Amino acid sequence: MVVVSAADNRFALPLGVMLSTVLRNAPIDAVVHLYVLSDGIAPANRERVDRVVAMHGTGRTVTLTWIDARKHSDTFAALKTTEFFSEAAYLRVLIPDLVSDRYDRAIYLDADLVVERSLAPLWTHPFHGAPLLAVRDYSIQTVGHPKGLARYRDLDLSRSQPYFNSGVLVLNLPAWRQSNTSDRVLEYAHRNRSVVSHADQDGLNAILARDWQPLDPRWNRQTGIDSLDRWPESDFRASVLAIREEVENDPYIDHFTGGDKPWHILSNHPSRDKFLRYLRESGWFTPREFRMWQAVRRLRLPEQYLRRYTRPLRHRLREALRS
């Protein structure tokens, strides 16, 4: 089983937690090859990730390969980045070129999620000829959504064409390489830089709009599930409603989409307590370090509230200085 993730230093801690949940749910006889595409993860945090993998890989055959994404920085130099997504967001597009060509498939997982069961069924899921398996995005369900593909008409796509979330993907590597998908996605992101809203996710949806297969929505339960009752009527909504209890209470993968991450100091995320429990059990911190980490977070509460309530003012000031 090949599992790939990508992160910068800001996401090193959740990356460690995510990998711990992959391994704790892997079959005891599993052979797991982990790849981390690192966009500047600090050496100290790399050591913590190594420790987490060693701890939870005990009894299994596990390898961890670090790939320095900074060596590919020229590839992303002209692509759009924001305060919400860095160059690391584009790294998954390079997976077929960065992992060994002896592999036929790879599972990609964002760092901001936890795995709740074995990935074995995902690893063996049939492609039916498609280069990609994914779960439809809970919030941006179609390319015609206001936050979907701004130029979907130029691609000859209907407004209702499904739009998928790129946080959990299964890549058909030979098909991907044969169709030169990586270059096409990056070229789209570059050409449409002014209107790209979601980094590589827009590029993937543009290039593979008619060429991906959907996964069970439990493989990528997104924060948007909270608004299920307000989703537009569609076959997708009906399929989620049919398994609503399982999606809400027993997802296969819990993905913390959106700006409220459960490790943030002011987080109100519904999975916050679960994430903190996984963090404590991951081995990222020693018990003493975890207590200190919690104490520092409590001390920083006033500062964080101040930052939250002054954010609009700081944003306006930045805009004024740019103009």
C-alpha cells in the first residue's frame, strides 16, 4: 500500500497525527510505503514524524520516504498562492513523477484529516479505467458553483458537472502518466491564475472533469456535512441522506475542511476533542510536552481573541498599503 501526503511546516503536527491514524488502522500484516512531500518542514518536526511512524508501525512492514519539494519550487513559481494555501497545495499533482514507477496506484491524503479504519478497501477499489477516484466536494458540489470553476463554460462543461474534493484521492499512476495529467493540471492552474480559487483542486477538476470515478462519501467526510439539510436537491444529496447516520457518526476518513482546524486554539470544530485525543495518543508529544502545549494554548487565548476580532481591520490596512 502506497500512501502519500504533502505538507509545509504549519501542517507538520496534523501530518503526524494523520499518519498515526493510517498505521494504527492498518492490518498487522500490511506492507505500507509512506511518502511525505515536504515543503520546508523543519528538521525537529521531521524527527517527530519519524518517531510517530516508528511507534505506530511496530509489527508492520513500514517505510517512510521524505521528498524535498523545495527542489521543485520552479514548477510552482508562477502559480497562485494565498494565506490559506501555499505551494504545498500543488504537490500532490507531482505524485506520479515522484514515487517509484514500480507502483501502479497511490493513495493521497491531506494532512488535515484522520483515518478511522483500514485503507485496504480504498487501496483495492477498482478504477474502471479512470485515472482518479475521489469524493464529491460537500460544499462545492458542481463546477458551476460560485466557488467552483470560474471558466467551466470555456471547458464545454455543464453547470451541473460534479466537482470533487482533492483531499482524499486514489491515483491510477500508469493512466495518469500516459495522459500527461500532471503537466496539464499545472498548465491550467497557471493559465487561469487570476480565477483559481482552490489551487490544484480546480486544475484537477478542470482536466479530469469527465474522467474520474466517485468514492463512497464516507471516504472523505468533510466539514460541509453540517449543512446537509441545506444542500441542493441532487442524486448526490440523496445518496448521502441514505447513509446519513454513518457519514455523520462513523466516517471512514474525517477531513477537517475549511478554516476552523481542530488544533487551532479557538477551534469550535465538532471533531476537536477527537483530534486532541488522537494527538495525545500519536506520540508527537511526550505526556509532559502535551500538558505544556495545552498550558501555552490557554495562555495565548487573549492574544488569539484579539487577532480574531482585529482581522477585518488588519485586512483593510494591508489592502490600503498595497494600493
